[in-house]
Amino acid sequence: MKVKNGKFYADWRDENGERKRRVFPNAREARKYQEAMRAEARARKLQGIGSVGEETARWLEGQSGLTARDRWHQRTVAKGMIEVASKLPVRDLTYMIPNSLLERWKQKYSVAALYNLRFRLKSLCAWFELRGAQGLVKNLQRTPTPQPRQVLLEPSELQKMKEFSPPWFRCFLLLCFDGGLRRGEAVRVAPKHYSPETGKITIEVKKRRVQSFQVTDELREILAFAAKTEDPATPFLESLRGRLVTRGGVERWWTKIKKQTGVNPTLTSHDLRRTAATELYLQTKSIAVCQAFLGHANPITTLRYIVHADNLLLKPMVEQMKVAFTRRTASGSIARVEGA
């Protein structure tokens, strides 16, 4: 509240940040009106008067603890929503706008990427519904569920790749195959993770879980050639190569080795992990052993890796676990609502 020339002015900012002013004969009425208008502006903002661009930015800022891939999905969804409806009030947002984004992404991304983008878009739509939008989640288009990848390496293909690889890349192949590590995890393995006495590598993997595995004789010999450095955090691949090794650099070498050896051109570095898990299941017939080897928290994820090894047994099991997981999640949500 301001006083000027004997007049009392009530100042406040509306939900769009614009400054408002009104004159009153006394301070009491000006202060009362000013507080009422501020409260109304806050309430209207929560009801969806704020723009889509503003609320999308707030949603993006509130996301934390995500992997690099999840952050890419978040940014892609936020960027798409801001491009098509940045200044539109949230209360005027309809389901046709997020569905138009899905139609655009169908032409640009793979089934797996589209599936993950829809998951993040659904989260953003739920955020909008809390702020006044209606019918977004219910009317959001469905996308095809990505099928488990079934491309595996033949033993002869893996042997060829190891023969044509320099020591540092052969070490990468063995870390992914023998240890079941992902590409980024194999790049990070350093002397601090390796115990020569026990012959085990223990490293923090996805979602801050710890994975430990016994190195094979072939991998042990390669690690013995790693240059001794003062810093135990220097990765083995970097020591063996003599310079920095990045995930992008590993992927370029993967493509190069595939061309030199003439193996299946559709193979990816993640197929090393999938092939190892499949061979382990065929040897043990144990899902729990495969789950421990891959370091998965959810057995459904493990089953997607090995379902092709025994479709008649494992495929119905995947469906049953999905139904049980959905019911458990729904009952947990209901319990949280009732507890609130």
C-alpha cells in the first residue's frame, strides 16, 4: 500500500505478473482490498489462469534424480509443449494439443522412444490437471508398447570382435559381457572398483544400486596390463588406451569393429549384456540368478531380457507379473489417498 498526495493506493500483481493499482479514501480499505486481490490472484493461478509455458517450466524444474535419458525425455516433452501452446492459459488446454505432439513424434522417433515420451507427457498432463485443465490424461492417445529386443551375438561374432579389437576395447567387451555392465558403467570401471585379491569388481550402477561380479581369467589378464596411475579413479579403459574414453567414443569404435568383422550390422553394445543374460538363463533356468547378474530391481525387466529364450514359459509370466504390479500400484495409490 502506498500513500501519495493524501490518497491511498492498493498495489498488487495479478496471476500474469502485471501490476494493478486502485485508489481508496483510507488505509484500512486499501490494505483490505490489496490482500483480497493478492489472495484471488494466487487462487486463480492455481486454477489454471497461469500459462502453459510457465507451468511447464515449473514442472521441469521440479524433476530431479533422473538419468540422462530421462532428462532428455523431460526436455523434449517440455520443449514440444512450449512450442505449441506457450501462452495458452492452462484452464483452456485441451487433450488435442498433447495428442498432436504424439502424432508429430510418431514420425520422428522409434517405438521405444515414443513410449517413454508418452510416459513423461502423461506426467505433465497430470500436472496441468492439478492446475485447472480437464480431461488430458483420460483422453491421451495410447502408443504401441515396445517389444523385447531379440538380437543376440553369436559366439563366433563375439570372438571375431575380440580378435580385431585393441586391448582397451577388448576390455570393454568383456566388462559388458562377463560382468553384464551397461556401456556407461563399463567406461567408469577403475582400479578403485577392482580387488585383485578377491578378483571382484564392485561398482555403483543405475539408480544407485551396487553390482559386484567375479572377473574371468581373460579379463584379469587385460586388467593386469592397465597402466599404474596415481589416481585410482582413472578408468581402466583410459589407462589402456592412453587417453580419455567417452561413451560416444566407445560407440564409434563399436561401429568400426562391426564393419571390420562383418558381424550383424544391427547389433548394439547393449546386446552384449542381453546375450550374457540369455546364456546364463539357459544354463541355470533361474530368473533370480539373471536378475542378480543384471542388477535389476524389478523382475519384469529381467524377463524382458530373456523372454525369447523360453517364450512358452516366460511370456505368460511377464503378463501375470504386469497385472500383479498394476494392481499393487493402484492399491497403494488408493491407500495414500485414503490416508491423506
